[in-house]
Amino acid sequence: MSPSSAQVTAAEISRIAGVTRATVSNWRRRHEDFPAPSGGTDSSPLYDLESVRTWLASRGHASASSPTEELRTTLRLHAQGASGTSDLLLLVLAAAGCSAEELTAAVHLPDPDLVARAQRDAAAAADAVPTADPVRFAPGDAPVLRALYACVRDEGGQAALGALAERELEDSAASGAYRTPTPLADLLARLIPGAPARILDPACGSGTLLAAAARRGADELYGQDTLPVQARRSAVGLMLAAPEATVTVRAADSLRADAFPDLLADAVLCNPPFGVRDWGHDELAYDPRWAYGLPPRAESELAWVQHALAHLTPGGYAALILPPATAGRASGRRVRAELVRSGALRSVIALPVGASVPLHVGLQIWVLQRPEPGGPERKSVLFVDTAADAPAPGTGGAAGTARTRGVGRSASVDWDGITARALEAWRAFTEDADAFEGVPGVSHAADVVDLLDDVVDLTPARLVRASRPGVDPAELSAEVDAARRDLVKSAKSLARAAGHGGWRATEAEAREWRTATTSDLARGGALTILRTLPEGARGLGDGTDHDSAARAVLTASDITRGSGPSGDPAELRSDTARVIAAGDVLVRAVASGGGPMARVAGEEEAGALLGHHVHLFRPDPGRLDAWFLAGFLGAEENIAGASTGSTILTVSPGRLRVPLLPLEEQKRYGEAFRHVAQLRAEARRAARLAEEAARLLAGGLTGGQLLPSRDTARHPSGDAST
């Protein structure tokens, strides 16, 4: 591909220059020498890349795109090259094992030597990854190979792997392959008791569940996936994320061609494909895995359940993500009954709508345990409804809303609340099932004999709601009154915050200012950019001698919901955790979803540890006002211009831009941003209290504990009530 044929969109120009798309539009209108479109359409023009870079250089705009973004752009521009994703995955693995000096040398090789070097590196890694074809790179691949080596050198193998995933794998509608959200994968791993070492995922996809198990100490990881490209991506990702673990991944259909027929794992984690009718019902009719009954043709999910149980050591646990129909479909009644009767099914946990693809369905987690010969009789099954309208344990009703974006729509998912409800109930149940006392409307241990009726419906919402005990009317009335008083007090505080008038309109046009990237400001000493590195990453701590086990962790979810540090330091699994100081500016590393992106650390956050998915900006107070910095770093356009990705939008901290203003003017902006933060906090608190008061009132009226007052028999509009 000749340089002149490489074309970029306006969005790609904004990422290359480190500006917003609106700025690129202004350049097109105001500068006659801005490159003319060289292709595309009037609504979606394309521009010659070299012409754009020349123009940017003439204006003093050095490329602000990160190595990962350069790799993404190069992959798109050279889409017709001879290399495939599989070969590039091998090269990522090989490059990750090279030193920075070796990678720099590769980047500066002439094209023919670079291609030859990449060919050797990828071929050397081929034995470790499921692959069928020999590695082949062509001269036209040189730009991609150069960008890949640079990305691995500067940002690591996982960053390069992510760029390849966005291109070929992540959320691929054609293949039906979707990533399991990381918080959901972590929840499944935490549902497995003890410290299992040998883990199997028979539908491993990109390896998210196995990676979660590795973060909890598993060191033998076995995966299988029908799609060869997914199997290869999973193998490479796991080898990068868990270099000390033994990784074995195979490409084949687990139900029809089990790659590990003799493997007995300590635990199985799986998010199998749903609703597959051609799963091998006829040819596998006499398979020994069907110890609980032949799964009906329409019940492929129950085939996966039994496949998981067959691969467990006696007493081992499995956790699977399944569609809700599996719990109640008539065709699966006999198999469900055997799973319950035998004690293999230990728990069914309902997730809220939007927790994972498909987003319009509330999925379920089934926790199973392979019965032990002569083991204890299991008399009950735990049911948990994490979507229930009830406060998460330990939050006093303040639901933390970590947002995840899925395909086609977004969903607000309270992962902190989901995890707390599920784990609190599960741990109490596993400690003493006979003494377990559920939470009304959230969790309930149902007797096996009660479940074995004509339907064997294992839907959690039905069972936990049916278990709700009586509530004392006087106690509920007092609780409602207290909730209403809190709401009135909060509404007054919100009104005071909304009444603040610390801003005015500009004159004719919106104000414009010169800006600098945070990378430039860091190089000039105006601020420092810090983050907590993943376990095993090369790097230094912050030089502070601290006992991490005694400190809470500030997470991205804490920023979203405006709460104090709530993370578990054990989850960091890192000795590079940064300690937050008052005046630090904290920015979420993932921009998908809503909620505030930035906050200023106060006394409550001071001394806490920095979570993995949070960037820390430490300004020099003599040059940058913290609230001014937080306000502009968290601005929507700024975040959009510094974010990359499709399904998951990752913020590149060094590409965020800050206006260059005198310190006194910064402080005026900072005070205004402080009031905005106060307004947001008061609004959030009032909304939470209003929802809590409404929940109590509605529950009391429908539960018979509260009666409507006689003077409310007519609606304020004058319409007669029913």
C-alpha cells in the first residue's frame, strides 16, 4: 500500500492530534490549507494520512496518539495486508518476551529486515498457541509490524492484544462471540470456595474467566473454544496476564470433541453459548457425561452443566452463566430435578437485566458441586436475586452504580451491590446451610423437597419473594416516616446547591483558549501522572512504606457513585499500589457509561490506595488548581477525545487537555467546579432517598402493612381514585 493511499477519518485525525472532533471541524472551516478530502463521501470524508501529518507538523501539533492508537489506525489503513490476526497474536506473545532495547531495534529495521524478524519471532511462539497454518508475513505488513512492536514496547502486550481484539474479535456479531464483563468474571471466580489451582473453561472465548481465576491464584489454566481465533487469543492473553501459570488452550467443540476427556479440575468456570439446537443431541445420546439425564435437544445449556460436572474432582465446584429459561423450561424439568435431588445444584443467582450479553435478558449464575461418594446430604438450594430492589449489604441503601456498555445499548449495573449480595448470601450458606437465614426479597434457602414439584422451577425471583416473612406494620410506618424526613432535609440541601449563581454567560461566542496535554504538563513539572500497575508489571511503587492490608482502595465505582474508598486491598494483588493524597485528581480509566469521570481527593480519600482502573493526577498547587484540573479533565469532550476502543472506552491519561490559564483564573473556575460537584452530590443523595422512600411506601401498601389515608382518596388532579 503506498503512503498516498492511506486515508483517515476526522475522528482518527482527532485522536492523532489529541484534540476533539469539534476542533478538527473548526480546522476544516477556518484554515484554507487544511488538506482536502481524498475520498469518502460528503458526510464521511477521508483524508490522506501523510498530508494530514504534514499539516499538523506545520502547525506545531506533534502526534498525540498513543502507541495503541497508532496500532489501531495502522491496522485499519493496512487492512488488505497479507497477515492475519492469528499471526499477529503470535507476534504479540513473542514481542512481550523481548527487552525494550530489542523492541526498539526491531522498530528501526528496514522493511525487509523487519518482516523477516517478525516472521522468526512469531514462528518461535507458535508451539505455545493453538494454530493450524504456518506464520506468513508479507512486505505490505511492515507498517503494522512496526506499530505492533512499538505498542508492545511502550504500553505492553495486553495493550497490543486489545487493539487486535477490537479489530477481529471483541463483540463480533458475525461469530456470536462476546466478552464476559470483568466484574462478572471476578464474581464467578470468587464464588468458588477455597483456593483451586486447576481451572477449566470449556467455552473460554477470550479467556476472561480463566484470567479472573488466575488473579485469585489459580496456576493451571485449561481452555477450549470452537473458534480457533478465540482459542489463540485466549492463550496469548492468559500467557501475558499470568506468566507464572501453565496455560493449555485447544480449539474444538467441547461437547462433540472434548480436548480434555481425562481432566478432573478443581473448578470449572464457563459462559457457554445459549440456545444452540445443533449441539450434538443425537450423536451424543449415550455419552457418559449425562449422569443426570440426556439433555433435550432444546436444552444445550443443561449439556454444558453436565459437561462441567463431569470434569470436576469430587467436591469440586462449577459456576456457569446461563439464560433464565434454563431454570424453568418444561423440557428440562427431569434433568433439573436430578440436579436438585442429587445435591449437585447448590445455588442459582439472578443477575439484573444488562449485566452481560444478551443485554435484554436477566441472566443467572448456577453454582454446582460434584457430589462426593459418601458425602453429606444436601437438603437445600440457595436462591439469590441480586436484581431485587433492596439495599446492598453494608451500603445503607446507597447503591453503587458501575456502568458497563454493551452492544447496541448501555446498561447501568451496580456491580458492587451485585457482588456484595451474592457473596454475603453464598458464604453464609456454605458455612452452615441448615442455619442460613435469608434476606427478605433477596435470598432464600429452599428445601429440596419443596423444589421437586411438577415444574421444578428454579427461578430465584419467584422463590425469594415467596419467602418474604411478615413485617411489623408499626416498624415499617416508623421507617417510612424516617425516610421521608431524610428526603425533605436532602431536598432542601439540593435547593440551596441549585441556587448558587457563580457563573455568567460569555458575550457573543464561546470562549476559546490554548491547551496543553497532560503529558506536556507532566514533562514541564506542573503535575505527575500515576497509576497502580497490574500484578507482575515492571515498575516502582510510590516510595511510601505502607501496610496495604490496612488501607481501603478507591475504585472507579467509588468515583461514579461519589462514595468513599470501598475496594478490597487483597484484590489489588500488587506491590505497586499508589497512596492517594489530599488534592490529588482522580479520573476513571474507563469512559463507558455515565456518571462523573473525575473527582478531587479530600480527607476521606487521603491515605487510601489507588485502584487499578483509576488514573491519578498530582498537580503542583503553585501552578495548577486541583478543582480546575478535575473539572476540565472530566469534561465530556475532553474524555471523548482521549478515549479509544469500541465496546470499552479506555482513557489515555496523557492525551487529556487542560487550558493554559493564570492560577488566579484557574481558582475562579475551580470554585465553580466545586459547586458543580456539590450539586451533583446533593442530587444523587436526594434521588437515592426518594427511591428508598418510594420503595418502602410501595412495599408497605402492597404488603398490607400500610393503608392509604382517607384524605388521599382523591387524586390531586380531581380524578376519582380506583
